[in-house]
Amino acid sequence: MKSLVPENIRPPFARYAHGVEIPAEWRLVQTSGQLGISPDDVVPDTALAQAKICFQNIQAILDSANMSRHDIAHISAYVTDRAHMAAYMQARDDFMADVERLPSSTLLIVTGFTRPEFKVEVEVLAAAP
């Protein structure tokens, strides 16, 4: 994969690429949106703790496809308030800290999820040979 960050447009706001080129015939994995709920049905109070669970779930899904966070092409995230953006971004940056080729990324503020205690949802598209 190749990160696309054209020099003739404004640089990204954070640690992501404007686009990612995926070679033909690579395997793709699209996750469902992952919510911040633990395997024992606990939903933490903070957006940071919820986002960390989202990324733990994503790691497990990628592991099941013999992929890793290094194979992520795009991250889509949803938070229920601007106040949760920094916490989500911290969890994302921690999860992607050792990844050199940055994925593209989208972050949206939404009015809510299926249950009111959820603050963050994250999905990824990954690709590998």
C-alpha cells in the first residue's frame, strides 16, 4: 500500500494520510463498527477507555485474518461529542504508534448510537497481499 499526501493540498490535521492506494488483487478486510464494550458487557464511562476497547476488538478481527494494524488502509470513527475527539485520537495514535505507512482517516460527530452510554465507534478497512 502507498500513502497519498499530495503536496498541493493542505496537510492532514493529524497523523493520517489523505488517501491510500491498495494494489490490485490484495485481500481486503472491512470490520463492522466496533463499540467500546468489553467481552463481559462492561461499557467504560470514558471515551478513551471505550476507544481502547474498539481498537482491541479491531486487533482481534485483524488477527483472525492474519493481518495487523500495519495493514490498515482506512479508519472511520464516530464520536458523540466534540469533547470526545481528543480521547479518541489519543487511543488511535497509541494503537497506530509503530505504523510507518499511515492510513487515511475519517472522524465524524454523531448524535448517538444504539445505547446512550456508547461514546465511540470505530471501523477499519485493511488490505494485505
